[in-house]
Amino acid sequence: MSEQEIKVPDLGGAEEVEVIELLVSAGDSVEAEDPILTIETDKASVELPSPGAGKIIKLTVKVGDKVKEGDVVGLMDASGGSGEDSEGETESAEKSGDGSDDEPKQKAEAKAEREPSSESKDEPEDSKPAPKKKSGGSRKETVLVPPLDGMENVPIIEINVSEGDTIEADDALVTVESDKATMEIPSPYGGKVAKILVAEGDKLSEGDKLLELTVVADGGEEDDSQEEPAAEPEEAAKHEAKAGDDKAKQDEPAVQPQSATYEPPAPGAKVHAGPAVRKLAREMGADMTHIKGTGPKSRILKDDVQAYVKSQLQQTQQGSTVAGGSGIPGVKLPDFSQFGDIEKESMSRMMAVTATNMQRSWLNVPHVTQFEDADITDMEAFRKSQKAAGEKKGVKMTPLPFLLKACATALAELPQFNVSLDMDRKEVVRKQYIHIGIAVDTPNGLMVPVIRDVDQKGLWELAAESAELAQKARDKKLKPAEMQGACFTITSLGGIGGTAFTPIVNAPEVAILGVSKAAMKPVWDGSEFQPRLMLPLSLSYDHRAVNGADAARFTTALSQLLGDIRSLLL
């Protein structure tokens, strides 16, 4: 018997990791690369492979133990697990009796049976078993969805890799669509894509499994022979059953009360879950013995905890959802087909989210709109004079940077506009920063990227940053962080037309500035009418936070700042 230690291979930089599952027991026969146990890093669950074929003698770790690279986790008999060869030799010896002359011959025959013949060595390579990798080795990583800045259940709109592809770290794996943008999820490792675990249209949250990746350790070589053989009929049937289950889950309602379909285990029964999942359950106050696990061997995943909490909240609230919100009855639609031909199409995710946000803000914020005209004749003359300078800098100077600077100055002078209301705690949150959102009209809907620290930036810097963010919005390349944290919003219809409108406050902000199309108007200067370029401004505000007099002061300040841009320098 040849004992061989089973050691923890390279963990890709991870130090101590926890053993979350033992996949074999003492006495089990394994092949090379068969999984021995599963560990959980902070980014993925990883199966540790067997270093060779043989029989497991013992495992020296248990579930919950912490291990690191090089630790011994078990012993195995590497001489072979079946023992058929030794039995054949014994039987041969018994038949030979005491005939010593036959013994060398029989041993030679037995050895010949064990060793491949010269003919077998000459067989075509594709008929021989695939050789195992000899150097470096590889490991399988299950790539999980990273933090999504608080977003959940974002749909996959594109899968950027295929099974068998070789990728580098940070290569895009899938593209998902958030409320108002698309984002690519990168690979945390380089390696070969072994199996894709998701499909287009699936919804992802932090911690969900994306794909299995074969990662080659340092000093190892990529070996095509490592690819898994075709699935046996039984295994293929399991995959088909799992795929059917996944499809059935997608067809189910978003949340089902678990009490209707799940019977909790008996008291004292073990609950299978990783430390991150247990921490989430503790933070949410969820009893894990009441949660049904959907992972391998009924393992509880983060999604299971979140679905359970959501289910309990829905049961507690009881009662149907009011379509209109705040007790307002919804609008019942007639059958439009009785009037003529119609077509139906599903709302895009962005449209649905925007509609919900607009309705929530309109129902919760008592809106008032203050109107003002600003004389921008001199500002426009100065802006146009900067055309040559802008061409040298590669930046186009538009009216927006002037509006941003004017709003930042007004917010500093009237800080009651730079607040949010916490009605639950009856508190006013006063912000010590000035970040302004700019509404961008895109083919996919309205998007609002945020320019940070506007009060600390110059006109050229604001012009470059606003142009860059607007282009990213049109390309659906904005990151979630680039659309968060605004204190105030500017929305402009000046490029289209109109004389005034009532923009809806983007709660929890308390004000929004609407800008319409500038027009030449006669303005009395005390002795005669002068043609002046007048810009219509529409300031909507939350009347709980801002009173009418302050709104008038704000629009007047904007008018003065835009009328004499030298005041922006004071």
C-alpha cells in the first residue's frame, strides 16, 4: 500500500478558508481530479480535487475547519482501490502449487496483463484515455455575482462567453441591466469556462452562481484532456431534471410563502449553509430552520434567505396591493381592441422603474413650481466666444456648465434646498456637499447621471464631465455609483422647445430645475425696449421642506447669476 497525502492546492491568494462540505468518506474509491471536499472563500465555493486515483484512507478535517494552502486534509492509498491485480496474483500462485519453474512465468503473464501491450501503445490517441495533467494542476472555481451596489434581481441581457472559452481576469462574463443602465460583470480569475450556470433573462443578485471556471495554478499548463467526458445517461437525466426545475422556478410567482410548500426539519437537525449566508440570516432575524435550501444537498443560499424574509413580510402585511398607491384606486382599462386594431408589448425594465419612481414621488411630495425668466444674452455671447478655445481643448462649451455653477452657488446661499426629509424620524438631513444630477434623454428612456462636487469645479471641467456622462448614459454604460448621491437635479428641454413645464421632484431630493427653450423677447430697460435672450426656468420643490418665499429667492438668484456671469467668480 502506498500512502499519499491529500493537500490543499493553490487558493489564488486566499488564506484561511472554511471547509463547508465533505464529498467522500474513508473507504471510498476516487479517480484523479474527483472532488474531495468543498471550501468557501469570500468570492466563491471551490471543490478540492483528488491528486490521483486510489482509495481514501481517512480525512483529517471536518466541516467548519479552516484550512490554507499546503495543509494536509487526508490520506489515500495511491496503489489502486480495486485490488483486482493482487487477487489475480494470489489465485495464480495457488494454482501453480509448489512448481517453482512456473512461478516466474505466471508472474510475467500477470505483469503482462496489467501492462498495456505494444499494440495498445500504437493505438490512435483519440482511442486512449486522456492523460492527466502532471504539473502545476488546476482547480475549479464557481464564480459568484459580486456586490451590485445594493441592486437585486437584475436580469441578464447578454452572456459574453461560451463553454470552453479561455478568458483573462476582468474579462466580461455577462451583461446585466439595472434600473437605468447596463453593466458588465467581470471574471475574478483567468482560466477556461467549464460550465455556464445561467441563461439570458435570468435574474441575478449578489452571491448567485454564474459559471464554473477551470483555473490553472502557477506552473501548470492548460490541458484540453481535462475536459469532462460526455455525461452518463443517469447524469444527463439529472441535468435535464435540474434544467426543468430551474425553468419551473422561473415560471413561479416571484415569492411564494414557504409555509405552504415546505415542512421545517425536526428540532436539532443540521442546517447546511455557508458563513456568509448565516451572517445574512442573523442580520435579517431569520430562523434558518424554517428556510428551505435550494442549493446542492438542500444547502441554504442567500437567495433562499431573502425569499423567506420577503415571503414573511408579504404574509404579515396581508391584503391586496393597491394599484394606485396610498389608497388611491387604480385605473381600470377597457378592452381597447373593441375600438380597433392594437398591439401589446412589455414595458422595458427602465420604463417600469421610472414609472414607479415618478408615481411614488408625485404621491408623496407636495409639489409647487416657481417660474422665472433669466436674461442670458451676455452669457451666450461669452459662451460663443469660447468656441475656438473649446476646439483646442476638445470640449464643447454648452449652457449646461453655466447652469450647474449657478445652481451650486444658489444651493450654497440657500442651504434649505440641499436637504432631505426623514419623515419616519422627523429629521432634516442637511448635506455638506453639492452633487447635481443632469437628466439625459436617451433612446432607452430618461437617465440621470450625477456630477459630484460641482461647487469645486470650473466651467471647462464641468463641460467635459457632463459630456462624458451624457454619452455614457446614451450608450447605457453608466455605473450605479454614477447615478447616486445627487442633492439637486437639472432637466432641460431647451433643445426641443416649450416655454415652461412642471418637472417632478426626484425624491429624496427636495427640488428640481426645469429649463425650457431660450427666446428673444423685448425687455424694457427704463427708456426703451431692448431685444434680450430670455431663458425660461421652472423650479419644482417639496413644499414640506421649502416655502414659497425661498423658492422665489432661489429663482431670482439663478436669474441674477446667469444674467451676469462675473458674479459666479465672487
